[in-house]
Amino acid sequence: MKGLQRITFDPAVMGGKPCLRGLRVTAGMLVGLVACGYSTEQILELYPYLEAEDITEALRFAAWRAEELELPLNAA
């Protein structure tokens, strides 16, 4: 998705899952914390090396992935 600057993919980090800024923090983990009711402030207290923009971008990435349509490829 265009406009996402903080989401990184590296096979050597967390098995290639989408992470934030190359850190061992996945977008899915942050979205899960928000879904469990953690506030941005609470997450930043737990993970002081993160920034509020990391959480926002993880949510934007998850929303984009939820709307993405995957279509099977037909054999020629």
C-alpha cells in the first residue's frame, strides 16, 4: 500500500511478517493489543522504543489488508 513508510518485510525478522521499522514488533501484535483495549499510551509504556505513529500505521495496514481482495489464478 502506498503511503506506508513504517511497515517493513524482512525474511530474517519475524519470519517475514509485516513489522514496524524493522523491529521485532509485528503489525498484527499491535493491532491485537488495540483490539484487547490497550490505549496508545499503554502500548508505548510497554514498548518504549515504539512511536504513536507506529500504532497508527499498523492499524492502517490492517484495515488495508482486511479490504484487499485475493483472487485465485486460473491455469492458462
